[in-house]
Amino acid sequence: MARTRRSRESPPRPRAAWKGTLAFGLVNIPVSLQRAVAARGVLLHELHDQDGGRIHHRAVCSLDGAAVPREHIVKGVEVARGQWITLSSDELRALDPAASRAIEMVAFVDPREVDPIFYGQTYWLVPEAEAARPYALLSAAMAGLGRAAVARLTMRARQHLCLIRAASDAEGRLLALTTLGYADEILPAVGIPGPARAEVPLDDRELALAERLIGVLDGHFQPERYRDERREKILAYLQHKAEGAEPAAAPELEPAPAGDLLGTLQASLAEVEHKTAA
């Protein structure tokens, strides 16, 4: 029987990004990491406008302009202008963190204490079949106490700080692991200009309108309500061009009114209240 080609629209089969164990005290739970988030966009290639040929980029030496084969490319750091310290692949491998197949949970915290600025990539923490009972026990205990685990994970030659939590949309049955940035990777807001409350006098009427506007739009987070509108417009535009139709011109955006902040807030509130009442 001939093998049928899988449709491009069918979802990709889950593939483990990492396999190892989840260390909960002396309990080791075999688990794997599977991606929980996959960014979607429109893949646009670079083409030659005259003949449609694909554009390829080469690695070129800045000194002699010659193309450099991959085996002759090393990595380095510029320690002074024009002065480089290079590292070979073997040297970099020797500096990699010790390979570990264990996710070490080092503390349990209230997840609300972790600022979203630290969040990175999220994975499903999937148990092996034989580990269903200890995994379910850990998940239920964390969900019941409202706690998340701060953990360490070594993956792809890098040590990651992680947050493990019981996924709210899985009734606490499944754990999600989110990589976190380190404290020294977060850029402080100190020195970044911004309005200070004492320096910007606020009108009580303006503040009351702003709070009413927030109140009208207040609700629960429903991710299915939001779509990547730019991606959808690009796909629709490409579809029209592929069919030989003339795509509709994009409407020009009107500039936001300036000056009368109170009047703008009143108009915004009226528009939002009209939309929500419809």
C-alpha cells in the first residue's frame, strides 16, 4: 500500500525535547518535556525580484571578503577594539555544565510572586507510564497548596532556572515547566524615563473615567478570544494574489486625537460601552 503524505494542516506529532527524571525529595519520576507553545507566523523567503530566485546568505570574512567554510568558523569575544579571544568547539564543550538527567526542585513558592518578566519557554512535563502515581500525587499536592516549584534543568548544554506548576487548564492533572531568566539577565527599570506620580498632576475626573473604562473592559483571560490579526491579513492578502484577484487596499489609520485627555476618555468610554452593549 502506498504511503499517503501527511497534510500540512495536521498538527505535528508531539516529540520530546528532553527526557530524564523529576526529583521530588528521594522520589524520582521519569518524565519528558514536550513543547507547550509553538509560535505561528507567515514564513516569507527572500527572493530576487527579477527572476524569483531564492536568496542565500554566505559566511564571509570581513578582512579578505572570501567565503569561509563552516569547519573554519570559531566563536570569540572582543575584549578590546580589534582584539579577540577565540574558543574552539572542544573548549566550549569542556565548559558546558555537567550533563544531568534530573530536574531538581529546590524550593516551593507562591507562583504569584514570580514576575512574568522572568518567563521564557513553556513545556508540558509529561510522565512516563510507570510514573503515573507519584506524578499524580505531586501534581495534586502542588495544586492543593497553590504552590509552584523552582527547579534547575540542564538542557542543550545550558543550565536553566525553571518554574513548575500545576496547569490550570488541566485541572491540576498535568504539570507545566517554564524556563526563567536569571536575576542578572533582567534589565532594571532604574534610569529608564517614565512619568512619576508626583511629577504628573492627575485630574480626579480623568482618573475616575480611566477607572470606569478599565471596569467596563474588566473580565477573565480567555486566550481563544484573541487572534494574530496581522498573520490572518497577510494570509488573506496572499490568497487573493494567488487567485489573481486584486487585494483590497489596507485602510489608513487615523491618528489618535491629542490635547483634550478628558474628552478622549469620555469618547473612549462611550465607544466601549456601545460595543459591549451590542
